[in-house]
Amino acid sequence: MKGTQDFGIKYTQVDDFNSIGYLDLDFDGDKETGVSTSGHAMSLGSGAISWISHKKSVPTDSTTEAEYVATAEATKEILWLRKILEYL
């Protein structure tokens, strides 16, 4: 933590309070195991509220399959966040 006191996410008041999701994938990124790495970040208003990056547990056969799996994971996160936001 030392040296990172100035790092963080700044939330400011905005007129356009939309949620946005970002998704990225590195298909077959680990040449040794053949698994891809994916990540997604969700923002609401002016800053990120959820993010993850991880290696997949099993290799996929194609870029399309890897993107389908990553998109399904991000969609689950979006649905979960919508449920949470209903209570706010």
C-alpha cells in the first residue's frame, strides 16, 4: 500500500447516470496451458463499481468460444448488479 495513497477511483456527480460494461479477452494467452485470460469492468455514473480479470480454468477450442464464455460471465455480473441496484 505504501506509495499508492494517491491511487483510487473518483466518483463525481453526473447528469447521465448510465451503466456501461467493458469486456476484453486474450484468447490462448498462456501458450503452456492453452487457456485464455478475460476481464470485465462495469461502471455506473462516473466510476467503476465492479471489475475482474482472471485466467480460465479450461482451454477453449476457438476465439468465438472463448468470447462466448467471457460474455456469459460478464452478463451474469450485469444481471447481479441490476438486482442490487433495484434496492438502492
